[in-house]
Amino acid sequence: MARLLKNERKTYDELYWLYRGYVVLILKQFMYKGYDESARVLSFILGYKLYESQNGIAAAGPDKEKIMRYFEDYHVNYVISEYGEITECRSFQDNQFERYLSYSQDLPISREKLSGKDEKEMLASSPAKATRIACPTWPAPGLCVVHNKYGKGTVSTVSDGDYTVFTVNFDSAGDKKFSFPSAFVQGFLTFAD
């Protein structure tokens, strides 16, 4: 893992250019904050709100262990800086950063300008809606899932192009198409036990 010297301060932009294709997070007060592309991926995977800040689009969360667990589950490269020192850095051979970035392009952005205090209150009052996906983490034909409206169903087809689309056959509603992982992350689908 690369480490910065304790007296060497790296700005977010410097880390961004050093670690292209990584989610870059910096500890600011009590929150792990990312901007622009990193914020979009963080928001998509963990369900944190995107908002406009002085430095661009941002997203933040307080729980470093949870954030790292999700990125490891989803195979997304990440680097975390605390007080000018890189404390966590993980890379995957099959880095999925670009995939989740493409899924996140249509996420809503709050137009509110937030102070640190407002940001803390907003995040505390609107917990993440993301659902942690238990193994197996990839849809395959024959996999049983549960939809929040249609009930139980079985994955019938999976197509992997620019993004993964899969079809689920429900007894009550017939065939329905979903994108992976957003159908699970947004809470529409869960894996059946």
C-alpha cells in the first residue's frame, strides 16, 4: 500500500490524478467524502445522497469499515486519505469502478448547499437505502430472487453488454427485466434464501 509522508499533504485533486479508476475518499471532520466520479460511485453502491458542494458534486458517509466492505464486495478500487496520509488502498484485477460509474449517471443531486453541520444532520436523517448483497452476488439463470412487489421469481436470462441486464420470471407478473446491481442496491430485489 502506498503511503504519504506524514508531513506531506495531498489535496483531493492530486490523489484523484494519482489514482485514476479508484474511488478517492478523504476524511473531512467526521465524514469520508468523495467528489465527482468518486461521489457518484459511492452514492450508487451505498445509497448516500449526492449534493452540490463548493468543490463540486459530493457524497459522504461516516462509517469507513462499511464503505470498505461494500467496495470489496463490489470489487471497486478505492483509496482513503486521513489527515494527509493514505490509510487504506485496495485494488482489484477486475476493478468495477467504470461499470458502477456508468450506472450512477442518472442519480439525483440535491441542490442544497450544505455546511458541515447541515451535512451531518442530512445524512443522519436519511440513512442509506442500499441493501448489502449476500452471496451469490451475480445473477445467473436459475437463481431465485424476491421482488418487493411481485414476490418470488427465477432468473431466466442474463445479458452482459455495456451493463448487465437480467430477466426474472415471476408467477404473478411474468417476465420483468432488471439491471444489475441497481435492482438489488435500490431494494427492489433480494436474493431468496
